[in-house]
Amino acid sequence: MQNQIPAVQKSSITAPTVKKENPELRMSLKELGQYVATCMPKYVQMAQITDNN
């Protein structure tokens, strides 16, 4: 007797896997970057946020 492998079922859901933008989190990260840059100007020349943060 051979092992039966179950068939792979395709899902009908086609939702994108892109993370939603969160403006409050983005503003918080921006303020944190500015704060760190002002506290440690010798070590931080530029604070930068990527597109999905």
C-alpha cells in the first residue's frame, strides 16, 4: 500500500501582504529620531525612516 499524499487546496483569498501605514507610529518615530539627533549630534548625523515604518 502506498502512502496517500493529500492534495494541496488553493485558497480563494487574494489579500495583499503589504503592511498598512500607521501615521501615529511614523510621527512618533520621527520625533524620536529628532530627539536622539539633538541629544547626540556627534554620533548621529541623520535620522531616517523607511517607507513602511
